[in-house]
Amino acid sequence: MKEIDFIERVLQDAAAFVRREYARRSEVEVSSKADPTDLLTQVDLAVQDMIVNRIADTFPGDIVAAEERGLDRDPEDPACRCWILDPIDGTQNFVRGLFPTFGISLAFAVEGRAVAGGVSLPIATDLFLAERGAGAFRNGERLRVSEVDSLAVARIEVDFASPRERRETLDRAAELICEAGQIRCTSSTVVGMCSVASADMDAFVHVAMEPYDYAASQLIAEEAGGKATRLDGSPLLLFDGKRGAVVSNGLLHDALLAILRRRTETMLPSGI
């Protein structure tokens, strides 16, 4: 089975399960991890277990890097066949219910580079898929980033992350927040980055992401014609140990980087 076909099938199955669990979310067990705002539900764990087991059955020997159950580590061999999974990105939105915007993200990487990826938004019933060199699609329709080239009218998503990253976010993005036409935060990386791919947003900024947060959605955004880099303009790689990123329609990228650099010139280096 081709990896992209596997991704499509397993995300469809996982989304159906998550929709059922969302309907009974008041009964779902919820806990928090090291950060009290970093929530974990039994649904996160069930989705991860289901997908990890399916990978093991279909592609035995492949490595999995995932958010939960101690799998949140880079592979020892970055060149290996590796699956990168976030079972629910935006768990806060799943739990609270008022804003049901969250996603399941799965990417397949070789040589440390995503070559196939998908993001399912279960409640919106949207499925984003991309293969490197073959374009990006939402529910079968090809995606293309926006043609907005002015920050004054641009719609920018700034993810304010957890409280421990909030000060850095404000330090880096304060000027951008004041200059952009519109600002929003959905509290889901995959939603923000896929929104750039679908031209619903023009750019996305985050100071602290892990590979499972962006592996699939970066590929989707790039295959839709977007551009993704670290906050200093260097390549956005999966296992480079850095955390911040900016994703845009490409036309706004240089302007975004210029603003972010102006805000960081007096700061100490911090994993950009």
C-alpha cells in the first residue's frame, strides 16, 4: 500500500472515532501533563494507539514519533522511514467544545523529510492530503495559497502557545500583531498551517513547535505553494532541535521575517 493511501484511510477511520467521542466529550477522562494547560484525554491516547498499531501491521519496522506515551522523541537515525503523529492537535478545543477546531495529523518521512502527509479536521469533516511534488488537496480539491502581498490587509495567525512561551511570543510578534490587517489564534497548529494552504489565512507564526505539530501541515502548505522557514529564515526541518516557525503564502514571507528579526535583535538566542 502506498503511504499516502494509508494516511488517507487511517485518518478517515480515526476521524469517525473522534466525532463519536466528541459527541460524548463530557464523559471523556481529561488530565494534564507537565503544563496544566497542556491537556490529555483518553481520546488522544486511543487515537494514537490505533494509528501506531495500524502502522506496525502495515509497515513493520518503520519508526513512529508521536506526541504521547513517550514517543515524543526524534529517531536515532534521522534518515530512517519515520511516521510523525499528533493524535489530536488542539485538545483544549476538543475538551471545551465551544470552538471545535482541532485536527489529527500524520506524516511519513524519509531522510528527515516529509514526503506524504495528511490532516483530518473531524468536526469540519475536512481531509487535507499532500505528497511531495504532487500538490495538496482538501477533500479532493487542489489547494493554492492566497495572493495577498500586503501586511496591511493580511490575515495572520499567531499561536500564543502555552504560558511559558507567551512572553517570547509577545516579544517576537508584537510589531506584527500591530501591523497585520487581522490576527487570530485557533490554538491548533495544524489548523493554522492548513488555513494558509487553503488561502483562508495568509501566514502563521509559532515560537515553539515539535515535529509532530507541523510535519504533515508543513508539507500541505508547501505543496499548495506556500513557504515555511524557521523564524530566522533558515529551513524548517523535522529533526533539527529548533522550535519556532513562520509559514506563509510566500509573498509575505520576507516582510514577516524582517519584522520578526527586528523584534529579536536584542534577545538572546532561544532555539529559533
